[in-house]
Amino acid sequence: QVRLVESGGGVVQAGGSLRLSCIVSGLTFDMYAMGWFRQAPGKEREFVARISSSGVQIHYSDAVKGRFIVSRDNKKDSLYLQMNSLQPNDTATYYCATYIGRGIGGYTSLAEYQHWGQGTQVTVSS
């Protein structure tokens, strides 16, 4: 049974930082590229970042580029998202997901991801 568990969310003031973690079990973690997505209330889930299985290739959405850093530790079956210079519009539930590359859409497409965590809430106050 594949399981993804996010943690590290919370309430932070604008300009602050948070580090999210995602622990994965039930699959061979170092064989999968991974992604972070977020969903704000009343909005669609959107792509945040993707990291290749080796950690060499990384992509970010324009909204977070230069502020967020995605990383992974394959020895710990863990994915991370360091979020800096947080702004109120970063408020959302953040999800990690395994990338399987169905070829339906690009790496920003939800359809390219298979397993999802339950999410962790990030709230940025102004």
C-alpha cells in the first residue's frame, strides 16, 4: 500500500519561512520523480514544483521560483519543500505526489501524478 504523509504546515507571518516534508512508503522511492502541488480555498489544485528521481532535474512554477526550494533524500524516502519569503497568496493546502508520466500533459498536469498525500495546511498572515 502506497502512502504519502505530508507535515510541516502551520501559520506564519508574511515574509516568514516553513519547511514541508513528505514521507513516502509502499514503493521504491528513488525510482519516482515527485511533485508538490497546492490548493487554495475555492481554487483548483496547482503545480508548485517537481524533482526528478535523482534530484538533478527540478522545475518550479513561476509563482514560487526564487522563493521555494524542493529537495529529496532518497535514503530517507523523503521529499521536502523549503518555502521562503512567504506571502498571503501562498496560503493553501500543500500536497506531495508521485509522478508517473502518463504522457497526457506536461509535468505541471495533475494527470501525470498518481499517488497523493492528504495535504498539510499552510496559512500566511499579513
